[in-house]
Amino acid sequence: MGVHRLLGRNRFSGIVTDVTLGDVSAQVEIQAGPFRVVAMVSRESAEDLRAQQGRQAVSITARP
């Protein structure tokens, strides 16, 4: 397999406003200026990133 490079399409910098942890996944909400961004990530990723309310975060939509 070759290495795939992700090109960022849109970047939204903001503050984490809510984190809901499930058994396998986590929902992370970010307030990025006037935009509310909701991301579904694995629980393990959310824990590794220490996603918690009040922390700064960047959401990136990517394409291969």
C-alpha cells in the first residue's frame, strides 16, 4: 500500500463546547466563530486528544 496524503479542504479553529463519550465512539462539538461543528470520532481518539470542554481544537474536513 502506498502512503496517502490528506489535503485539508476546510479548517475550523474553535473551542470544544461538549464531548459525549459512548462505548466505542465520541461526539465532539466545537464552536468555531459563528459555526457549530460536530465530529464523530472513536472514543480512543477523543481520549488520546484529551478532548474536553474549553480546550482549543481544529476541525479539518479532508479528501484523499
